[in-house]
Amino acid sequence: MRPHLFNPMMPTSLQISHAADILEKGGLVAFPTETVYGLGADAENPAAVASIYATKGRPANHPVIVHLSPEADLSYWAKDIPDEAHKLIAAFWPGPLTLILKRADHIPDAVSGGQDTIGIRCPSHPVAQALLRSFKGGQGGIAAPSANKFGRVSPTTAQHVRDEFIHELKPNGLVKMVLAGEQSEVGIESTIVDLSRLAAHGPVLLRPGHITSGQLAAVLGRKLTAPATGHETPRASGTLEAHYAPHTPLVVIQPAQLDPVLGQLQRANRTTALLTYATPPRNDCVSQIDLSEQATEYAYELYASLRKLDMAAADVILVVAPPDNADWHGVHDRLKRAAHDSLGVLARLIK
């Protein structure tokens, strides 16, 4: 991850304390993490957590991730913590890794969508850590899904959050404060590993991210398995088939398809916004963004780029599929989910 640089817009200690006070009183605060910006509430306050769901338009059975400070007592939040969890925590916390564990009995199930599990992570972003250390003496948990309307492109800057919740940030709105920081340096949501069913299934990779399956396997000394279909797999944040989508239909194509597909769209008088990499500027698109061939840099710019292309109001956003290897699995996962509800859109546009 890129280092955190000094930012004159970073919140002051007084602003951090004010944000912690808002959380303790049941309010919502948006704040930066190294992955994306989160919309936070006191994880032990079911009414406050319900406000997150109401603000985002999030289904009540879709769990949220609880963020903890580095000094927090994990055993307060989870029970039956396996050795595998301690190994991964030692290797990757603070950082973009969420662990699914058995939820402690006294923790409200509002954060887990009614399940007996809980998703927990310790973010590395300095603003997130300062807020967590100020909130309840560093022992509180902040439930915080991404700070955007449910299913839409996650925010990686404070301005994205303000644009997303322009109505909710009014004086009587549910979102009381946005803590600003630099652009989230990872740019996509955390890797999620399920450790709640080790005896039956082993460690399960529920969502790929910046931390790869190979890195996880190297620490655990065993490969991770894919989620099994059916009711046994815990529901986890950001794992629905359709997610992370711009308002404009999004279609992922292979590099060899670019010229013929653009030609078909032009002949049908359709406008196109293009997200690609290593591609010279084209004159047959209303907007084009060319990203890095490096997976980490591509991920860093992905959501900001989708938001910019969405503003072009084209008929479709075409995304040239990036390389397909382990480093890119997190990016491919986000693009697949963003494109899910656009299946068949090209056929409709060019007929």
C-alpha cells in the first residue's frame, strides 16, 4: 500500500473527538479507511446500526463489518477464536482483511444480519485508527459498510461521500459528519476470510481483495477453499451477485472485442464511455480513462474512474478486461458484480 502523506485537510483531534461523541450518541459518521470510506455507527447500538441500513437502503439481512482499534479485545466481539485467526491477524492487521468468526453472545445480531457470525477487521488508515482509539476508549466497535447507497460504486474520497449523501448530510439528516482524509490507497473493499466453520470447510475465501489467496495460504500453510453454494455459507458484506455498480450499464469485454463492439455501437448511434489500460486515446468514445497495468494501481483508481465515467451519461460503460491472474482477482470480482445487472445490454443497444 502507498504511504499516507500529510494532508492539510486531515481532521484535527477535536474533530476526531467530536466524531467519536456523535457515534456514542447513536449518530452516523463517515470516515476514511485504506480500502474505501465507511459509514460508521456504534456496533453495540442496534438503533444506530439500523440507521446505517436506512441511510444506505441496505437489506436488513445483509451483514456489516465491525471495525476495531489495534488495542481492542477481540474476545469481547468473537468467541471460539481459532489459531488461524491469530496467524492472519499477526500477518495482516492492521490492514485490508476481514475475518468471519463466531459472534460473542452479548453482541447484538444487528451487525450480522441475524447470523451467529461476525465480520471483524482492524483498518490501517490513520484517521480510522484515531477515531477507533477515541471511541469508547479504544474498545468500541464501529459497524461500517461502504459510505454509499446500497449496491452502488463505493466511495474512495470524502467528496464521493458528500455527493452520495447530499440529502442525508443536511442539518436534520442521519449522517452527522464526514471525516476527510486522502483518497483510500487500496481502493477496493477488504479481503474476507471465513474462519467460522473450519472443522467442516477449512478457511474459506468469501471475497478476494488486496490481500491475495496466495498470501493467505502462505501464512496458514494451506489453501483456502471457495464458498460452497447453499445456506451454510455465511452471508458477508459485498458478496451479492450484483454490487459496486454505476448507474450507467457496465459491460466487461475482452481486448480483442473492443474495435468490433465499438463499431457496432457507433452504427447503432450509441454513446460509449471506456475504461481500459494501455490503450491509445480513441475518438469514438464520449469519455475514456486509461488505467495502470499494475493491479494495485488499477484498483486504487477503479471506483473513482467508474464515478467519472458515470457522469458522462453514455449509453454504456465498456470495461476492457484486465489481466487474469491472482493479483487481479479482487478487481475482477468487483467488475463482475458491477456488470451483473447489465447482462444482455449490448444486444439491446446494437439491435
